[in-house]
Amino acid sequence: MNAMTLSPFNRVIKASSIRCAASPIARPAPPPALGKKELVSRLLNAKEASSKSFSQIAEEVGLTNVYTAQLFHNQQQLQPNTAEALRKAVPALTDEDVDAMMRAPLRTYDPNALQVNSTSCKCCNSAAQQTCLMHTGKISTL
């Protein structure tokens, strides 16, 4: 199909003018200019420059301290209604930082993060360490 298409009313429309009905601006977010480690480092440096704790920032912004810490570690997405309050609480944040915080963070699974040993667990004598993890909430060292 070419760049021009006939609409149901036999009018010629440009393919570039077609947008998603759910959103008037249907374009993907630009890729982050920085890697996650560099972004988190910049965010934490901005926080340190404010001389405030996560709890103090959270109180000013109206969030929990855990959610605020997750924002600065790029583990949660900053919502538009709290962006301005965060800028006031942490003035060293740049527009680029806030834009990056407003994108959904990339979450991945590392299969090497939890390696289960097939020998028996010390704390509950289960056949596998994984059972102990489910039983106690922590990994027992053998």
C-alpha cells in the first residue's frame, strides 16, 4: 500500500496522518540517552545535592519513602501529577532526568540471580533450597 489511502468516504488521506484512536499522540517514547547505571547515578547525585533523605523528599512530594527511593533507582515510573513537586523538592534534577523518570523502567529477569542448590536445606531439611526460600523467605546457606 502506498503512502496515500482512500478513506471510507473516498477521501485521500496521508498514512502519516493516521493516529491511534486511544491517544492523539501515538508515538513511542524516545530511547533513554543514558544507560540505567548512569541514570541512577545522576538521580542519586541530584538527591545528595539536595541534602534530603528519601523520607524528606517523599513527604514534600506526597509519596511514600519506598516509592520515592524506587524512583531514584529507576525501579518505578514518575507520574506526571507529581513531577513538578519532585522538581521543587530536588532542584538539581534536570529536564532530561525527569523525562527519564517518567518513562516506564525496563525490567528484566536474570536467571542467574537465584541459583537453587539441589542438596538439602539446613533450616528445614527440605530436598531443595527453593523450598526453604518459600518456607522462610530467605535463602539458607549450605
